[in-house]
Amino acid sequence: MKVLAQPIEMISYTNDRGEIRPIRFRIQTEDGTVKVIKIDKVIVKEIEKLAGNQMIVFNCQSVINNDIKRFEIKYELKTCKWILFKI
């Protein structure tokens, strides 16, 4: 997987217990176009601490350009920002 660490726009679902589930996100590609990627499956959800910031890490799987791709997105709890970390 390639490390990107690129900020993304996310649509997520939060249930009544406060658990976050990502649904789909929008990313700007290298050529300037915007692409929407639907998250088909969350494989692993874990919490990590990176440079003192607590983050929720989601290892996900989606069909992108007719290929099944795995990627890692992070949600930074302190700033409420979503990051596409690896793809």
C-alpha cells in the first residue's frame, strides 16, 4: 500500500452508542477530478495514538475501477478530520 495522508471529505454514520461507521468519501485525484468511493466493507477498526493525537483507524475494502482495493482511513478525534492514509 502507498502512503498518501491526504485529507478527504467523508459521509459517515454514528449510532446511538457513538460508534462511527464510514459510508463513502470524496477525494481529489492527481488530475484535478473529484472521485467518490463507496466503502463496501470495514475489515478492522482500532484506536491508535500518533504524535499524541488519538485516531480511529479503519482498514476498509472497496471496488475501485473494477478492482477490489484495500485502504486505510483515519479519523482524528481532536480535530474531527478524516484522512486517507494508505491505498
